[in-house]
Amino acid sequence: MKKIFISTSIPYVNAAPHLGHTLEFVQADVLARRHRLLGDKVFFLSGTDENSLKNVRSAEKAGVPVMDLVTDNFKKFLELKDLLNISLDDFIRTTEERHFKGAQKLWEVCEKDIYKKKYSGLYCVGCEEFYKEEELVDGLCPDHKVKPELIEEENYFFKLSNYQEEIKELIEKDIVKIIPESKKNEVLSFINSGLQDFCISRSSERAKGWGIDVPGDSTQKMWVWFDALSNYINALGYANDDEKFNEFWQNSDSRVHVIGKGIIRFHSVYWLAMLLSAGLTLPKTLFVHGYLTVDNQKMSKSIGNVIDPKELVLKYGSEGVRYFLLREIPATGDGDFTYEKFEKRYNSDLASGLGNLFSRTAAMVIKAGLNNGFKIRPNRLFIEKNKEVEGKVTERFFQFNETLNDIWELVSFCDKYIENEKPWEITDIEKQKEVFSNLLYSLNNISKLIEPFLPLTSDKMREQLKEDSGVFDISKGESLFPRI
């Protein structure tokens, strides 16, 4: 049994979650479910980043205590777990004691690479990151399109330059594998431009007293990224060297971070340097997804196009939302949401596609009186077609949208078979049995193939098929996907 660690990044809680956050949760959940189906022992982690300066400013703007704001939004992020049927093993808040202790322990272990100096730099609160002049676009943060603040302080710095060659080699040789290749090349380009030591603290005064104290210096708070990145090991009990930490981090077979493309630099460079400094095991894979836009515009409160995932799930169901995010959005690229696209995809693929195929097949088998104790005997054509699709799914599973396309190829294959054979016109019982055998064999396989993607639909299909060693006891149930 392999030991697999899988994590999402931890989002800021200065506001409620939007649909873009759900993409990452669902993608990571598919990976976790897939590994469990393969017999691996999985630890699947998510959480919330609560120590950022942007949380402080959002609380000030709202006129509420910072802890009240972050707790309120933390609950909304945690709610996504049940709304989207995310199979998490843990959910960590960076305001928890286990996180504070772990972050301070990591700082102390890295002290040989930490020093203090006076500094002046351009800081974007939205990114929680310093920028060089040449990295700005028309003097603005390239992501948030705002002018960074000029910060002049005495802060602690981390000797990132000490690890440039080592990190470069790790990424070049895929010892730490970055998916997709384009993001690997982007990171290598950044490294080759020359790594500079980075600031890892801010004054307690600027932080308004919010955040984690630098060990031995209460006048400084840890830079949010230094503290936040350590959540991955703190949730496993790094502070106390727990057995879980050794099992799922130090000695696990794989450690996978599922992250958005906007934070790749922190995970592929800063995080690796911190772990190297501390003498800890490194992640094995960084799975990088793109951004989700709405009608080809970035989601923004000011524009008024933010999509609330809770409203979407309550209206269309969690399986419909999961399917759209995984099928419509390229696994490692950008994608766009509109209600028109959503309803079109739902009706064509789910209601008229899989849902219709399943219900009409079950109805025909029941009408033919073959629903109890039906021993199927699929023909070679269908056995080979199913094996072909299973092979494609295995080969490129990480490309979720392509994988689902492969599975739906089998759905279309069965639909065309029904139209050609017209089972309702067949009078020969043996011929009828052959047709239904092929369809039930395929539907049973489809129920297994979609399990990581659409777990509730998979369960419903198996409950109605009740297959055991090729024998089916079929019952009629509610429609898998009522048409919108």
C-alpha cells in the first residue's frame, strides 16, 4: 500500500469563496479518490490562510475584529467540503495552535539561512509579495492591477540565493515534477534570472499585531507565505514530530500540491528552499491549474460577476458542478464559465447523455423481464471497446477534461448501438439478451470509471444495477440528471 499526500493551496479568507476556488478543490479530490481506488493510503488536506495583511485590511474596512472576519469566511470555505462532496482528511486553519507551533519550529530550524537588514521595496498586499520595478506592468501589480506600496522597514530575510543551483537541478531533472511542462519552463526561467534573498517578516506595527511572532522577536511577524506554506507539514504534526508527519510527509511515496498558476513561484522555489534549509523531504509533484473566468472576464466584486459556488450547487447539484469544472475547464489551462455554457454542457452530456442512456437501458431490461438475476455475456466488440477506453483513462488520467471525453465516447458508442439495434423491436430473446448484455457491461464499467469524478452518480448507478460477478439485479430509480 502506497502512502500518498495530496493538498490544495490554502486560500485567503478576506472574502467568501468564489467558483474559482472550487476548481482546485474538485481537481484535488479527483486525485485523492483515484489513489484510494488504486488501493493507496491517502491523506488529503486543505485549509484556510488567515494570517495575511489583506485579512486585516478587509476586517478594518468591515469594522469587525480580524478573528471574527476570518472565522466567518473559514466556515464558508469549510462548507464547500460537503457541498461538493470533497473527501478531505483534514482542514487546517493557520490561526490554530498546531500551525503556530509548526511555523515557529520551521523558522528556528532554518535560522542558519535567516538574517536581518533594513529594506525598501514595492509590496502588493493582494499578492502578499514584493515586486521588482521590472516585474510591474505600467507600474502596477501584473495580477491585481494596483500600484504596490513602498515599504521601508528592518525585516528578516531568507538566503534564497544559497539554494539556486540545487533547486534548478531538482526541477530540471523532474525530482520535483511540475505539471504542465510549460509551467516547469516558466519556473526555470525565473530561477535562471537569478534568485534573490527574500523578506520573510514584517513589523508587528504594520501587521497591526496580527500573525505569528518571529521566534525571539515579538516586534516582527512572519511574512504570511513563510507561515502559510508550512501548513502542509503542520497539519501532519510537524511541531511534535508526530507519526503522521513521518508517514505522510517524510516517508510517503508521493507528495502532491495542487495549486493555481499565480502561486507557482512560492511553491516551486521558496517552499523548496525552506524545506532544503530545514533538511526535510520535498514535494514530488506540483500540479498547476489555470484561472477560471466568467464570460471571459476575471471574477471581480467591482464588476459584479463573482459566482457563488453554494448557489450553483443548490440550483444544479454538486455532481453537475463537479462535471462542468472537470469537463469544460482544461485541467492545466484557463477556462470560462457562463450559465449558458453550464446548462448546455449539463443537458447534452449528463441529462441527454449518460442519464438518458442509463434510464432507457434500465427501463428496457425491466420491460423485457430480465432485471432479476440476469447473467450477462458481452460480445468481443464491446469488451474490446471498454478496454480501449479504460486504457485511455489510465494513460492520461491527469488530463481530467480529456479523460471525461474518453468516458463519454463510450456513452456515445452505446447510444449509437441502441439506435442501430432498436432493442424494442427485437423479438428473439437471445438476441435481446446479447444487446442488453453489451449495454449493461458498458454501463457498469462507466460507473467505475466516473467514480473519482462523479462519486454520487457512480453510487446511484451501482445501486440500481446491483452487479455481482456478471449477474445483475436491476431496479428502477430516479433520473440521474433531470433535464434543466
